[in-house]
Amino acid sequence: MAWALYRPDAVAVWSDEVVRERLSWYYAVMRDKAPSKFHIAARVEAPRDYAELDDERLWRLHEELGRAFDEEWSAQRERPDVRLVEKGLPEASFLDVKIELARRQLRRCNLCERHCGVDRTRRRGACLLDDKPRVSSWFLHMGEEAPLVPSGTIFFAGCNFRCAFCQNWDISQRPENGAEATPRHLALIQIRLRAEGARNINWVGGEPTPNIPSILESLRELAARRFNAPQLWNSNMYLTPEGLSLILHIMDIWLPDFKYGNNACALRYSVAPRYVDVVARNLSTICRRGEDVIIRHLVLPGHVDCCTKPVLKWIAENCPRALVNIMDQYHPDYLVPTMAKYSDINRLVSDAEMREAYRYADELGLAWRQVS
């Protein structure tokens, strides 16, 4: 635990009762006291002929198996039993059904709200990717929120957003800066990261959404290997309901962005139509289920009133159990310094703006200090 010398808060944070209560499932899986959700999904039995069903019937089967999953997950949350990891796998499972549905998506991609409908087995979609994941790097990340450190980050290239200020633009907008990876590669990376001390497997980018099929396939291999680690979804949350449903029973903790408080700003800076509607819908789904979640909000210069306050207010009203990271890390990057149309955000966030954001979060009763 040499990392604790650099991040002592990553140890101390678990003495906080709010963190322990709101991240209780993640904490149990992290400590190998409970099975990751993908192990439960891999052991919910499905009909052996599931692959012969048409799309409509396969989605109905997915919904039915989801209810069976929720019953088992509820029992595991009440009395965690990691011995599930050692149980044999059925011939066909809920996880297999998810993989089949995800693979079908690649032929007319509908994983994210771009709805590009591209056959990604033949050409690239709006995410700039074909059907093969591209990994730019993977390592133990010491800079994430305290409960997550050290985090086993797997950075994908490619993204479905076009953020003018993206600090990772060299991979998000340049997928060629990542190396092709198979599901087996992803599985082996997870094993290595966990062995090196990762508290979780952190799917990030770029954006992980376009890579859902390969992520799910890697977890099927790890279920057979009896490998256990919390799965963390670090995303812009611009998924379709179908995309979200494929990972809803798989991720143990969620680390979503909620960048903008209105659709106009999202369209201007990230070219993301209907942003608030989509992200609010997806976060509502997660929060209604009582999932463990840390919501990130990056404060933009000049956007406290139009974005920060509406986002924080929405969280307080719709996801009050969430921990909230109010981030001051904005830096004018990528297109911002060189294009006059973005001159309004070509500066750092001021101390006064951050103080107002923190003050408002306190007024709303949000739990932000533990992770900001």
C-alpha cells in the first residue's frame, strides 16, 4: 500500500459514515466480500436457444432475466456472499443474452444517443470507431476520487462527444492513438490491474459506450476464471435506454459526468443534442435503483448560473443519495485557445465561482466534500 503515502485520504475516506453507507455495495465487492454484479448476471440461467430469437423477443427475454437478476442482487445486498464467484456457469446466461444483444447493436449501432445506425463491422460510427475497441493506455490511477484510488483505469480512444475543451482530445478525437484490443486483451488487463492493487476496473476514455460489446465479452471470460473486481462506469452517460440496459446489471459503481444544466450549452460546447434530457433520464434510472454513484460536475468559467446550479439542484431533487464531485479542474484546451467562438471559456474558473458552487451545494444539502 505504498500508494497510501501519496493519497492518505483514500484510506481515511472509509471512516466517513456517509461514504460507507452510500457506497456500501462497491465497498463490499472491493474487499471481496461480495461478488461483482457481472458474476450474478453470468449465473442467471437463460434458455439455450436465446440466440435464435429475433430482436424483439430477445429484448423481452432480457427484461425477464433482469427481474431474476434483481432478486438475486437484492439478496446479495442484504447478505453478501462472495462464494457465488466459485459456482459453475450455466450453458446460457443473462450475461450471454446481453452479449448477443450488444453484438447485434454493432450492425446498426444504437448504443448512444447519436443513433448513427452505422454497421460498425464495416465502417466507423459517430464515435469514430468500428467494432474493435482501441485502448490508448491502462494503469493504476492515483488522481481519482478518494474511494476509488488506486483505480484500474482502461482508457479507450474514440468518443461520441466533440467537446471543444477536451483535455483528452488526442485520444477522444484521434482513435488511431489507441491500439486494437480483443475481449481477451481486456480480460488480461483487468487481471493485471487487480493484481497490482486496483480497487476497481475503471472503464473510461474517450468514452467507453461504443465498446460495450467487448467489455461484456471480457467479463464472460473473467466469470469463468472466477476473477472478482468492482466494475466502474466512467462516462458522459449519453447512452440510449438500450445501451444503458446492457450495462445496468453489470456495473458496481457509476462515475457519470453531468456537465451542462441546459441543452444550449451542451450543443455549443460538445455538439450533444438533447443533452440534459438524455443524461437526466439515464441518471434517474440508476438512482431509482439505489445504485452506488459519484456524479462529477466540471464547473465551467461563466457557467455557474446556467449550468452548475441547475445541475446541482437536479441532483439534490432526483439523486439525493449520490456523492458529488464538484470539479475545479477546467483548463482551456483543444479548440478553446485557438478559436474566437470559444473566447468566453478561454480562462480558468475563478475562486469566487468555485466558492459559489460549493455554497450552493451546501445549501442543497449535497454530500460533496468527501469526493471533491
